Amino acid sequence: MQTVMALVAVMVLSGGVASAGPAPDSKRVAQAKDYIADEQWTRAIAELKAAADDPREKNRDEALFWLLHSEHQSGDDASALQTISRLEREFPASRWVSLAHSVRVEIAHGMQRDDVLWVIARPPTPPAAPTPPGATPRPAVAAIPPPKPGSVPTPAPPTAPTPIATVPPPPAPRGMPRPGAAPAVPVAPAPPVTVFPAAAAEAWWAGTLPEPADQVVRIEALASLIDAHSDRVIPLLKDIALDKNSPDEARRAIVVLAHSPRPEAHSIVLEVARAGAEPVQLAAIRELGRLQDANVSNALLQVYAASPTPRIRRQVVTSLGERADNMTLYRIAKTEQDVGVRNAAIMTLGRIAPARDQLRTLYGLAPTESRATIINALFTAKDDDELIRIASSEKNPMFRQRARQQLRLLATPKAVKFLTDNP
């Protein structure tokens, strides 16, 4: 999993969006950020502790965030978790809380605390159905207390795996039945999952677990769990990826699925590439182009053929270029009616070394409005022979001149000799 805080630190310290705080940095916080940039964690921690304890500090929530970041980077995760709890407690509405939760996920991932990650990754509890008028409400179910320290929960009998079409709940500690669970069907049990006692998770969180988890943080937790628990995580990510009401979270889920080696994860990416909401569809097509699978090009061509949107077709062209699929790009450049998509395919061909022959053929076949683009692509491909031919024999003076300009920029020995002999 990509280090969350490394990305955050670069963005904030370089003046990115997250650094735009409600007030300018105090001298103490500014000094601490300089120490963080130099990875002088001990000095940064000292400055940030003083800032976080000073009631006159205007950005105490930000100081707490950078304090927990520095503690985590220095290897003191116990202190970092305490600081996260303090930030949640003292500044529950701060924008820095969500970033702190990402640090919590990173710590849990590093310590292989899957029990904590499952607490974060579990799907939100659906709202209770309203009680019909005149109906007697059901009595509240008493909470099941966590096991006492040192006790070992009784393992529950195997239950049937949840069908792939539904979103399974996260695993509960063994011995604690899920409320409303249906009787088990006598089929093969699901693969076992290592679950820590509930008391351990409670001690880890110290009673500060947000409810429910932020969706972005939840996806980060699922990304940490996908390798060990792919059969349970992939359906949860599918549910997020297909949610057309949350395109930002859906794109994040697509990236996680695409980085999984499991074929079923890639099938979901392809499903979204074919029929997802457009922003998510673009992300899925982009990720498909990076997969090491011989059948991806055919799948991308199917998406291209089915899409009426030039923006989607241009993204297919870009993904095919990442795969260096010059034959499919040549077919698109030869038949595409939209000038923008056609020219994008032509320029992409210019970046693929074996595509010179296709570009030469296209120059004689392409409509006039794409010939200048082909000349540019020939320059990208460093095809001085074809540029010399165009500069010598092209009847259109505008295209002859463009070919000469590209030869002058290319400046190969052949190009220089031609321009010298033909001033």
C-alpha cells in the first residue's frame, strides 16, 4: 500500500491544497514544518507539542496532526495513536481528522492488525426501517459485552459464504453472532479469517473510533486487507465502484481493484469501463491500459466500439498507447469519424516505434484535416525518410512547408543534407 503520509506531507509542505489553513502558520509551526521537511522528527515533535499545548496557538488542530505524523515517522506509533485520539476529542470537526484516520489505517496495516482494519472497512449500517403507525416497536437488543482480558472466545461454527452478488458484512469476532443472521446453508465454509478478540480492538481504539468511518479512509482500509481477504474485500469494493452517486470514492475503489492480481477484481474494472458513470468509466479504462493481460486490448476495443462519447474513446486511445498496441490504434485512426479522436490515435501511433509503416500508409488515406497531425506524428517517430518524401512531392504547399519545419527541428544528417540541397 502506498504510504499515505508521504503523499500528504509532500502536498502540504509544498503549498498544496491541504496547507491552506484558517490562519497563517505561527513561527513554531513553521519551524516544525522545516524540521519535518528535513526529517528531523525529534525537533519537530518538541515544537509541535509546545504548539498543541498553547491555547494561543490558532492552528492547534494542524499542530496535532503534524505531531502525530512526526511521531509515526519516528517509530513511536503508541504516541501517534494517543495524539490521534486527542485530535478527535478536542477538534472533532477539523479537516485534519480525516487525514489522521489515514495514519491510523497505515499504523494498523504496518502492525498487521486486521481486526482494526475490519472495524474501519465494514460497510455503513443501513438506516432502520420506520415503524408502521400503530405497530409495537421491538425492544432494544442488549449489547453483547466484549470478552474479558485473557479469555478466548468460543469459535463459531462454519457459515456459508455470501454470494458474490451481495455485499457481505465484515467478519465479526468468533463467538459473537451477527444480529439477524440467517441460518447457515450446508455448503462449503468460507476461508477462515484471523480475527482478534473484540477487547483488543477496543483497547486499540481507546473508545475514540468514529462511527461510521469516512468513505475514503474505509477504502484505504480495504486496500490494506485485499491481499489477505480478497474474497470478502472485492465485493465490498465492487459495491463502492458501482455507486454512481459517489464518483470520487468509486474511482478510488477502481484503482484498488486494478492493483489486485485477482481476475475477479479485473472483471469488475472491465464492467465499470463498459457501463459505469463517465468519471468512473474513464478511471477504469485508464487502469485497464496498465494491466498485464493479453486480452485487455480486445476489451478496450469493445468499450471503444460501444461508446458514443468522444471523451471515452480518447481515453481508450490513450490506454491502447500505454500498451503499445499499434495495430488497434491504426484501425481506429483509419476508421474514426471524430477528428479529435482520430488525431489522438495518430499522435499516439507516433510514440510507438514500430508504427512508422502505419503512419506512412495513413498519410495517403487520411482526410486533409488530419494530414498535419500525421506530419507531427512522423516527427515524433523520427521518420526523416517520410518527412523528406512529403517535403519533396506533396502538392499542398502548406504540408510541404510543415514537413520542412519538422525536418529542421529533427536535424538528423539526412534532414540537414536535404534542407541544404533544397533551400
